[in-house]
Amino acid sequence: MKHTKKEIISNLLLLFLLLSANLYTLFFADALFNGAMDRVWYILVAAFGYSAGLLLLKQRTFFIIAGIAQMTVLPIEVSSLYLNGQPVSMPYMHWIISTNRNEAMELLSSVGWGVLAVVMVWCLYGWLVTCIPQKKMIQMPRKWVAWSILATELILLMALHASYLNKEYTAPNKRVYAGIYAWSFGMRMGQVFPYDIYLQTFRAVKHQREIDGITSLSDYRFGITPRPDTDSATYVLVIGEAARFHNFSLNGQYERETNPRLSRQPNLIFYTHAYAEANATDLSVPLMLTRATSEDPTLAYREKTVCGAFQEAGYPVAWLSAESDPIRYLQHVLPTLDTTWIASGEVLDEALFEPFDGLIQAKEGTNLIILHTKGSHLNYQDRYPQSFALFEPCLKPGDSNGAFDKELMTNTYDNTILYTDFILDSLIQTLSATQRCACLIYMPDHGENLCDDERKLWVHGSYEGSEWEYHVPLIVWYSDSFKERYPDKVVALQANKDKQVSSQVLFHTLCDMVNLQEVVDSHYCLFSDSLTEVSSVRVLNGKGENIGI
């Protein structure tokens, strides 16, 4: 079966139009590629999609289907490449679907040449499709040859992804590995046009639903009566990251001295049986900031956070984050706060000192400051300066994760705990120097696995969950002025330190600091002698399922 010169030219032009975004991305969108293998992956994914159509479909059918799937969304990809220098992202798709009609018309009118070019390309594509006959583009001697080619491409893609996965992700067991593999394979496929458009659209729609849930709370009220702000008090919540109870020497059981500074701090209480209610940040942080629980996690989207409770009472709230890319939940909470400071790029947690000191010096009256740290999140070797590399051998900045060698990883992890000890001690010293009424609470969003049992689990977010992911350090420090003002609260803090509690206590304990009794449940308050010990802790595992531990 031979193709005429006209057919060949038409086919080549059609293929060029379909490949235009891929070619531009491959050669100019450097932000997407970290190495040569990323480009190889991109080429193979694109080739697999095109070859499937070319080998299995007749040419006109292929170009009609491909035109509907790709040409209709090509302007979106091209506009992202033009404006941002990279393929479509979830925020970009969210911006598109959430833009109102007037804004859209203003944008289109400002790039009229682009709209005209799109219309002309669509017309050219449609005309070219009519010029080609309904016959095979590539004639295979046997059907099994086409299927063999596609199978070979798919196997190669899967092998390449497995190689990538083994370097970037953990492999706790076969079942969890399979789940991570499937998820991450889909995410990587979603970096290639046109799959990126559909994946990011799905994520944007899901994101919009979350926003709708949170923004609908703008008129939500706890029913708190505003307080006259006549005192000068500072209350601080430090949200840690991936810090496990077992590696804090404050627990009195760990053989290493990972908390040399905090162990010398007066007025500091370390809770021995505190548990995070989820083993992943996206799930855990909403539970820490609200009255939501692992049994009713959607409550985090139905009522405001502890920040909203403070603001309703008339107390300003500040958020300082070493995380440059807050989780989706926070992206719609933070704009409602009085002060926010978000790190730009990769920083160590000590970058929080300067904005924290500025707030302490500038703020009079009562206020709440929340600090979100990077703590002990993988990669551990990038979470502390080299002066804290006390436990060796350990990984150095930029090293790969040592094939998750237990000794190497544990040493490096313990260095992050040593650095966290420095961070917390420095914050406490700053608060202590003010001689104000002050109280600081530290609790991480979840713990961490370090290959602790026969399951060989690493990091966090495992589907089955483990003791090391949920049992976390909970620290409360109070100033001398706080003790003088609230002696009964301090007595209760001491009495409750060995009770089994979960992150549910954060909302109620913080609110009780300023006596917001309208929302405080004494059964979940560390300052209350009515604190109820949790007999069976319920948590969310890596699949979001509610389980008992």
C-alpha cells in the first residue's frame, strides 16, 4: 500500500501540529527536566501514545481522535509554555477554570493575534484531515507485530519508571510498593502533553471543590465573644515534621543525647503518650488545627481552624512557614490570617528566627504565632547545617539516600532531631527574654519509620500504619509569668503528662490559653484536670482509612 505525495505531506503536517507542544517542551521547557533520563522518559511516553494510534488505527480515524483529544486543548498547553516556560500545572488549570467570563474576555482581547492563530490552526488541521484517505498509516505484516512493538515500549517505560522509583521513593513491602508505583507512574505520565491537561484539570476541579468547602466558611462563627486585649501574652504552636517520639532523648529511653538543650530548659513538659491522628501531612495538619478527628476528618472543611477562633475573639494570628509550598488546605487558610511569612525556596528552619523575632518585638497584646517547620522530612541530610552532623556516618547534603541503609539513615535522622532541639530551644529563649506571659507547644504532624520491624517500613504514609508513624513528641513550655498567672493550668499540665492523648488536644489547649470557654472541651484540654485519657487511639492510614492502633 503506497501513499501519494499529497498524502505524505498531509500526514507530516498533521503529525507536526500534534507534536508541536511536545517538541517545544522537549527543547525549551528546561524546568521540567532534571536530567537526560527525564527527557528520554518524556520522549518514550509521547512515542507510546502516538505509535499506539498509528499502528492500530486507520489514518483518518487516528487524526480525528487525536485532533479531538489534543488540538482542542493545545492552546492551553501553548499558553502555559509561553507564559510560564513549562507545561500546564494544577494551579494554572485552576486559574483557567476559575476565571470569570469578564476576565476571560479581557485576556482574550489582549491576545487577539493568538486567538486568530488558534482558529487558523484548527481550520488547517480540519482541512488536512479531509485530504487523507481512510487507510492504514503504517501497514504491519501481522497484527501481532504492532502489539509486540507497543508491549516492548510499555515494558521499557515500566522498567525506566521502576529505576526512577527506587531512587526517589521508599519500598516498604510489595503491596505498598505496587500502590506507590501505580500512583507515581500516573503522575509522571501526567507530565507529558496531552495527558498533563487531563490530569491537572482533574486535580484543579478537586481543588476547587476543596476551596468551595473552605471559602464557604467566611461567615462561619464559633460564637466567641470578643475580648478586650489588655494583656501582653504570646502563644506559639510549632508544627514539626516527621518527628518520632522514640528518637527524642527527652523520653528517657533513647540511648543518644538528641535533646541536650531542651533537657536543660526549666518549665518544660514532655508528654510520653501523644499520638498524631494521621501519618501524612495533608491529612494530619487539618486535624491538628481544627476540632476534626480521624473519625470525622471532613469537619476540618465545615468549620474554621483554631486561627479563626483566636481572630473571632479579637487576637491576631501569624503564620511563619519554612515550607515554601504549603499544602492545599493551608493555601486557603493562610490568606485569612493577619500575618503570613512563607519561605522562598529551600531554607533551613532557622530561617524562621528573623520573622519570629520581628513579631515578638513588634506585637503588643495577646497573639498567636504558628510556625510550620521542615523538621525531619526526607531528605534528612538537607534539613540541618553540617555543624549538627554529630552522629556519623551520616549522609551529606546532596547525597542519595544510601539505599536506605538503616545505620546511615538513623544517624542522619538523629541529626535532624538534634537540630530541632536547637530550633525549639532558640524559640524558647526568645520568648523567655521578653518576660511576658508566654507558652509554646510543639507537636509534629506525624512520625517516621526507620525500618523498625520485620515489615521494613521506611519514612511515613504507609497503608497499614505503624507505632513509629503515630507516636510523636508533644512538648509544652511555659514562662514564669504564665505560671504566676495560671498556676492551676501548670499543675494540670504536670498531672496530665503521662496520659494517652492525640492531636485533638491542640485546638482545645490553645483556645484555653486565652480562656475561650465557648469552644473549649475540658476533656481534650491539657490545662484541665478533667482531661480524659484516650483508651484506644483512632488514626488515618496512608489510604485515608480510619483504623485503631
